[in-house]
Amino acid sequence: MECKRVACLGAGFVGGPTMAVFASKCPDIHFTVLDIDSSKIDQWNSNNLPIYEPNLYEIIQPVRGQNLFFSTNIIEEIEAADMIFFSLPTPTKKQGLGAGSACDLSYFEQAVRNVATILTKYKGFKIIVEKSTVPVRTAEMVKEILTCNCKELEFSVLSNPEFLAEGSAVNDLLFPNRVLIGGDNMQAITALFMLYAKWVPSDRIITTSLWSSELAKLCSNAMLAQRVSSINSISALCEKVGADVEDVARVLTKDERIGSKFLQTSIGFGGSCFKKDILCLVYLCENVGLSEVAEYWRQVIVMNEFQTNRYCRVISKMLVNLKMKNIAIFGFAYKKNTSDTRESPSAYVCNSLLQEEAILHIFDPKVTRQQMLAEMNFHEFLDGISSEKHLISHSDPYVAVKNTCAIVVLTEWDIFKNLNYESMYAEMQKPAFIFDGRNVLNHKALKRVGFKVVAIGKSEFCI
């Protein structure tokens, strides 16, 4: 089957960058990213993209309007597409059966039903691609909906989960260490395989069954999160026994069987995927009677929450009383090189400090105050106007620290390594603290300036 037109439902962190790279590598194929949110589509069609990713604009600019398009014209594009990607959010359910652990497939299912309605009388073959992270056997639901509603449609469902890290998504798409295609129709598998083969070496394109592909994605994120929680658990032990977690990690990473990835201690992992996907895995294990396996993976999240809460307690203990104290917060995104704030540990730390009536002065180079408030409100952290007034955003880190008693580093932005902390110290109340929640600063230099430095995984917290 020759694929000439591709449509992607969902113009978010995955759909937009993925189709942009496809378009840059497959100039003879027409790609359209679709969304019902016209304001988001307008942003994709402007120079002010709705998300921040390094090098994303440079990828989009040459192909937009050539073979890459962003549109709300869903009916026309779905009818014309040979291949349809589904890249919709699948958050954790907030209510009903499985609330707190199961994936909420309502957005995904509604998109499938909308496509089924569009293709009710369509005669021909379509390739349906799950790009969203979904529970195992979601493809069965997709097949059933399309079969029941599209009597003359021939189709095949593929699983093609993303393995992107926000902050390096473009690079991950250009140079993937693996591409996974799950399916049971060789014609459809080959069609998607050939798209990726335009730039991905064939030995990096893995084909499996649908169910193996759906499960592999969940397991991949669970394993990565497990490593973060593992090193964070060790950081707590280091503080008690007088060891340095960075020394321990350096020894561990020299073992080729362990490697160096995801062994940087921190206040905890965040983002839209890790927690959600582990909870989905936990729910799956419980449903098939594997309660011990479910509890094993649940502890990864328990440890992550322990680390964040422990850090908050340390700040409160060191500053003694937080009421009406001005505290500078460096970073609100859940990691550097992204504007994504979903499940950011920064939000949880800020909430803890606001609960003690601290006044927060937040600087993040890519996150707006509107985004900060949206994330805080999503978790119902803010209890009214008074809380919002205590959350102040700044566009200049030097302004953010004036008259504060502490700087709390919550995101590992490179810019934080190169600031003039000596001039900041002069503008702060004394004693002046730095709580380095990412262990990215030069602690010895900061101590020479006069700061009381509080790091993670160091003996008694202080250097």
C-alpha cells in the first residue's frame, strides 16, 4: 500500500513534533495535524508555537504550508487520509471505576467514534495508528467501534507508541534508538515501516503484536521512573550515613550493566507520563490478579512522593517559620528545555510552601504565570485569591530574589548555573539559603559567597 496522505488527531506535545519530523523526512507525503481547538491550531500556524521544544520551530518552518499543515477541518482530512494517527491525552481517571489509577480513555474513544462517524459510508482501506499511550488491548475497542459503525470500511489498527523525552523531542524523533510498530496486518505494518525507513535504520524498527507494543510502552516509562525513585531513595540514606549521593551515583554509572541514564537525584520525577503510566500498569496488574506486582510498581510512586514531601519538610525546618516570608523559586516546568508543567514537582513544592503562607517569587524562562496557575488549580492547590496573590511570577531572576530569604531550585535549567549569585546574595535577607533541588549548582562557590546551601543526598543536607 502506498501512503500519500497522513492525518494526526491531536496537536499536542506528541502530535505536532512527530508530524513535523515526518514531514521533513517524507517530502512527497502530505501531513495534517488536526485539533478541535482552533486557538491551538492558530498558534501552530504562527511563529508563536503552543509548546516549547529546542529546534522545533526550525523543523516546522521549512515544511509548514508545503507538506505539513495544521487544521480544524477534521472531516475532509480524515476522509482523504490513508493513515490516521490518534495522539490524544489519556490522563488518569478522576472518578468512577478505576479512579486514581486507570487511564481515562474518553478523549481517545470520542476521537475514534468521531472518525467512525466520518467514515460510516467510506469504501476503501485506512490504517489506524495508536500514538497515544493506552492500556493493553485498547486496539480491541478501536476495532469494535469501527467494525460496528463502518460496514464497508477496510482497516487495520497499529500500535506505534512514542518514546520521546520532552526537552529533547525533536532529537529523539530524528535519531530514535528504537521505533515500535505493533500490529497483525503485514500490509499496514509495512506501510508505516516504510515511512520511518526514510531516515531510521531498519534494525531500529521493531515489529511486535499489538498487545506487546501497548504493554511495552507502559513498561518502558515504569522502568525509567523506577530508576529515578531508586537513586532518590539512596539520596535519603546518604544524608543519614554521611555519604554523598553524587559519589555513589558516579560509581554506579561506571557499571555498564547499570549505565548513567536517569540516575540524577532530584526532588522527584514529573511530567504527563511517568505517574500516569505506572498507575495504568498498577491497575492492569490488579485486574488480572497480580496484586504483588501491582504493589511493587505502586511503590515507585510512593517513593517519588516521599522524596518531594521530604524536601518540603527540609525547607520548612531550615527556615523555621514561613509565614509571610519571601522565597524565590527557580523553575516551574517539570524539567529543563520544556514549557510543560504537568505533574511538575515544582507545583507540589509551591503548594506546600503556600500552605504555610509563604510568598513565592517564581522565575522560569519558558513558563508563564497563567500556566503556573492552571497547573496549581488543576490540582486544586489554590484556595482563593489570597493564595494567587502569594504566587508572583518574574521575567528576571535577579528581580525575583530581591528581599527573599531563600532560593529554591526546582528545575535544572542551564541558565541557573551561570547566574551571578554574589550579586543576588547582596539583595537577599540574611542568612540567605539556597535549596538546590536538582544538585546542579556549584555548592562550594555558593558557600564562599555566604549562602547556606542545602542539597539533596549530602550529609545532614548542608555542604
